[in-house]
Amino acid sequence: MSNAPAEEVPTEEIDLAIANQVIDKYLTLPGNLMPVLQGIQEEYGYVPKPTVALVAERLNVYPSQIYGVLTFYAQFHLKPRGRYIIRVCVGTACHVQGAERIVETFFDKLHIGHAETSPDLRYTFEKVACLGACGMAPLAMVNDATYGSMTVQKVEQIIADYNQRPMK
Ligand code: FES
């Protein structure tokens, strides 16, 4: 039996050929650690542990140095993320317009909490600060799509819609 946490993808499922291609692309570039890590995240959707070991070996840097970068920059993710990233704004304007109810409804319907990913990797849910469209409060986003004046009914419609969408 594996001791790996449920959300961790087993090492054997990571195709390191893709990471090697990304590293090849930037190998001779000075200061290549950031573009390599960004490229890996673009390909896999996150930075899998085995790719960190590979990058360390091929760029001749310590894994601890790489983890330092990965944890410092919020753009990087160390765990798999959902195909659809749902963000609900909990900034002041959205809070006043009932954002917490919207958040709770997503929690109830998706059975995941803040910064969690559904086991089927369809959804990641995040509460976020002001998204800069306060006039549309309460506001939600799914990937790049914006949904304003959110209601409980709209949450249900969004989930029904995205449940039908492809995973690729
Ligand atoms: S407070 Fe939600 S968009 Fe500004």
C-alpha cells in the first residue's frame, strides 16, 4: 500500500520526457531556472516533485534552492490543480453583496474547501481578494470567464455547465 497523500500523483505517471524538452529549450540561457519552472508548470499544470529532482540535476542547482523559488512565488503550484479553477471574490464590495453565501454554496456543491482540488481534478476552488470589478459584485470567475451578480442559482448553473465540459 502506498503512503503517498491522496492528491499526489504517483511518480510513475509523470512523463519526464516533457520536462526534459522544457529544460533542453532553456539549457544555455543564463538565469534559466525561472523559465524552466514556468515551462514545466505550463506543461503539467503544476510542478511535480520528480521534475524538481530532474531540474536540480540538469541545471546543477540544489533542490532546496528550487523549492525556495517555488514557495516564494505564488504563481507556482506543487500539487495538481483542477481543469477548472473557480475563484470567488471575498473583497469588501463582494463581501457586502453576500460573497460568503456564494462561497458556501460552492463548498456544498463541490465538496471541496478553499484552495482544494476535487479528487477527479475537475475543479480547484479559491477565495480571492478584489478582482477589480466591484460593480459586478458578488463576483466569481472560472478560469478566464467572469460571472457577475452571483446568486445561489447561478452557482448551480455554473456547476451544471462545467460538469458537462471536457477535461482536456
Ligand atoms: S471586491 Fe470583489 S471585485 Fe472588488
